[in-house]
Amino acid sequence: MSMVSALTTSSLLLLVLLVMITTLVGTSSAWSLWPYKHVHVRNELTTAYNGVLHVHCWSKNDDRGVQDVGVGTEFTWRFKPNIFGTTKWTCEVSTDDHRRASFDSYWEDLGQGRREYKENIFWVAEEDGVYLRIIQENRDQYWAKWQSQ
């Protein structure tokens, strides 16, 4: 076996080993450098809005479609942000009585480093608009006003 052939074989084995390690580490959110994010959109409306919240969320690369969310329930999805820090999700929520609100539901700087947003982000639709739930402070921050369609 020549020196070049041995070097090529060693390089190939090293590459295969690195790919295997990266795959194993990447599939475990406990070990991943980019763990999954979970976005929750919760319906806390009353029957004055017919109870159903229509939720449509999308990013540049994915669209979750329109989901009908009953009172007291939520629509949740998960994703891994890209390594460039440019992942952004937008949601539009609407009711049967022709109200709607749009908001960015995830972006890299959400919460300016708040620990609580590292894995889960909670949005809540209430009678007067959409709120960002701040769990550590046990409060909801007003975020988006209902608009007429």
C-alpha cells in the first residue's frame, strides 16, 4: 500500500467517524448544539369569538398550514433553528367573527437571552389580543392587537 493510498484511507475513515458522531450528537437534543425549539400558540378566548382560533404559522422554509384550535387548547410545533441565527417564524391568528392578528412567533433574539425561551415559547390569544407568556415572571406581555378583517 502506498503512502498516498494509506493517507486517503485514513482520511476517509476519519470523515466517516466525524459524520457518525455529528449525526448521533445532532439527534439528541440534550447533546445538540442546536436543540429543538417548541412554539406554543394557546387559545384562551371565550365563546364570544365562537371559541375557535385559526392559527397559520410559517417560516421561509416551512408552512404549518391552518390549524383550528379550540378554547383551552394549543397548537405546538418544533424545529431546529439554522446555524446562521436567521430562523424566523410568523403566525397569523384569526377568529370566526373576522378578527385577526399577526406576529413573529420566533426569531433568534426573542426575549434578549431570557433563559425561559431557550426551548419553549408560549403565545396566548386572549380577548384583547395576543400575549407572550413570561413564565419566570408569572405574567403575559401584550404583543399584538386584534384587527378587523
